[in-house]
Amino acid sequence: RHPHEGPVVLDVAATFEPPTSWPKWRRALALSGTWPHVVKPDIDNVVKLVKDALNGLAWRDDSQVIAITGRKLYGEQ
């Protein structure tokens, strides 16, 4: 399989499990999307990790990425 040669639009959704130490009400808010993920890692670092990991595999060079959307979410896993 060969890396993509054209322009790339990258959409990164990073999902993190809420800490087990949180009370049930806060975990429920986090999993519903009401409590945002505002702790590390920073979204720009997550996006950079994805770009670096896929460079040469999904696309030839990360300079092909013409648009990026990134978000951090809480999820079950």
C-alpha cells in the first residue's frame, strides 16, 4: 500500500477515560460531554503526535495536511 499523494484534511478526536477517583456525578458529566477535558495533554501535542505517526504511512509528507481539526473528549475507553 502506498501513501496518499494529494492534499489531506486531518480530523483528530482524542478520547480519554475520566479518572476513576472522580465522583460518579463528575464522571457522568464528563462522559456526557458536559465536563470538558481541560488537562494535559494539550491538543496541539496530540495532533502533532498523530501527524508524525502517520507521516510516510497514510500520506507521503505531513506538508500535505491542508486543514486540521482537533478535540479532546472523555469516553468509556
